[in-house]
Amino acid sequence: MKKCKPTLERRSSLFVIGLLVLFGLNGCSGGALTTREKGAGIGAVGGAGAGALIGTAVGRPGAGAAIGGVLGLGAGALVGDQLQGHENTNQQQQQQIQANQAEVERQRLELQRMKRQREY
């Protein structure tokens, strides 16, 4: 019986499949995906696709997909992290605006109350 030694292309393809399964299972883990996780997933899939196309041109689509997937994962996570940071900042600013508006309204009502007291 002849044993087949796994080639780099086969191992790379299995790695990409493993990444996709991992992301699929992570998506079913319960809570909604964060912006960082969405960015990482999109980057990994896009990078794997682009890597596979480039790898096909040089005769190694599996290796290209694996390398592209890893690079895309990292780049997507960085972009997603930046977007999530902006979302968090915007949310904090919106909460501060609402608190300021509530304080202005409270002070307006207090002024009205004081004006009515002087009229009597």
C-alpha cells in the first residue's frame, strides 16, 4: 500500500477549509459578531479568494489561498478594529450629547419655575 505524502498545496487547502469552519462555528457561538470580527472574516475570505487567484497564476492555488487568507485575516481585523473604535467613540459622544440635552432641559424648567415664583 502506497502512502501519499501531503503536499503544501493540500495542506494549504486544508488550512483554508479549517479557517472557514472556525469562522462558521464562531458565528454560531451565540452573540452578534463585533465589527472587528466581521472585518476579520471578510478579510480572510477576500484574502483567500485573491490569494487563490494569484496562486493559480503560479500553479499553487492552495498555498496562495492560505497565505492570502492569513494576510486578509490580519488586515481585516485591523480595519475592523479601527471601525469598532470609531463606533465606540461615536456612541460615547452620543451619550454625552443626550446627557447635556437633559441637563439643559432641567435648567430651562428650573428657570421657568423661578420666574413663576417671582410673579407671585
